[in-house]
Amino acid sequence: MYPEERQQAVTTLISQRGRMSVADLSDTFGVTTETVRRDLALLERLGHVRRVHGGAVPAGSLTVTEPGMTERDHTRAEQKDRIAKRAATYLPPSGGSVLFDAGTTTGRIIPELPSDLDLTVITNSVPIAARLAGLNSVTLHMLGGRVRGITQAAVGEEALRILDVLRVDVAFIGTNALSVGHGLSTPDTEEAAVKRAMVRCANHVVVVADSSKVGREHLVSFAPIHSVDILVTDADISSADRAHFHDQGIEVVIA
């Protein structure tokens, strides 16, 4: 195989898989890791891939922007509905405490709450709080702070102070992106700080994320991948990504 053919094949493979390590590319194409690194350096200069620690991701995978709530709510809606329904099976027993992170997938869990399940619920999401406010079985606590318009989530020192003294049974966490190398990540530093505190205060962390988030990396990492207990996602996740997460001690649940 000529270098140009190999480089094209590397680009295609990274696009299909979402992320490839230098070692895996070396094995796949039967070349040295030094050759792979030179290929990736060239492909990055051409704008085809972005190099990350230990490998590369598609050029569009690293981003500092985030879509609005309406756009996200309509993206992969069927997958999110299935993920939410499956995630609801990990609610704590009656009398337990649960934290809902802001997000369009976490918000879909609310209609799945059993009407006879008494829960103490904490959230920083204005839409989630509005849905929960009328439920007699829920004792609702809304985190305070500045509300970001794009995500309708409360962020800032007020929310962080409350989270610092909490311990909840289960936290349902959304994320813009997740990878083994960069963990869970999001574009905004203030939202990342709140998500980080949510993960830290939970006995059990359940991440709800459709497979399009897997292998992507956003600006700010808010939790290492090994902090996740369960990842609920859809069937489009690759077997390689499932194996990588399993190696990190994560239970991957397909909805």
C-alpha cells in the first residue's frame, strides 16, 4: 500500500470508528508507530483528523460550541427515549435520593418515574424542575444560581456550595461527549464545574448518552471515565468502544 492510500484508509477508519489509537492503527496497517504518527501529523495539517493523546479523532470531534435545547431535543430523539426508559430502571428504591443533571436525555427520564415511588430529587434544570413540581411523590430541591439560556441549567457558586454538602444515591448525568482519554466533557466551564460536583456527590453515577457522543471530546473534561458506574446508550455504539469502556470498569447498557 502506498503512503497516500494508507493515509486515506486511516482517515476513513477514524471517521467510521470515531477514535483510533496509534497502536491500533499500527497493527491494522502493519507499519511502525512512528509511521502512524507521521501520517496523523500530515492528516491533521490537511484538516482531516485531530490528534489527541495516544491517537486521533475525526476533525469535527473536538469543538467548543454547543447546540441549543431545541436542536438537541430533536436530535436522535428515538434513541434518547429508549435510553431514558432503560435508565429509569436504575432509580433508587422508595425513600431514596436522586440527582438529575440538565439535559434533553436526562429530562426524558421524568415521565418514566413511577407514581408510587417516593423520591427526594435535586436538579439544576429549570425544565426538569417544572415537570417535577406537580408530583406528590417527589420532594423537589432546585439548585440555585445563574441560569444559562442555552441549556436552561443553573450554574455558579450557589449551586456548587449546595452540591458540596450533598450525598445522593443516584445521579443521572448527561454529557456532550465522552471518551476514554478525555472522560466526560462539555464546552462550558461553569456547566462543567456543576457536573463535576454532581458526579462527586453521588454514590452511583449513571450516564445517559446516545452513541453519537462516544469518541467525541469537548473543551472541558468534568469527570474521568472511570468515575462512571453505568453508561446507558444505544445499539449504534461500536463493539470496540464497548470493550474500551468495559476495561475501565463501566457497565454498558444498550437501550
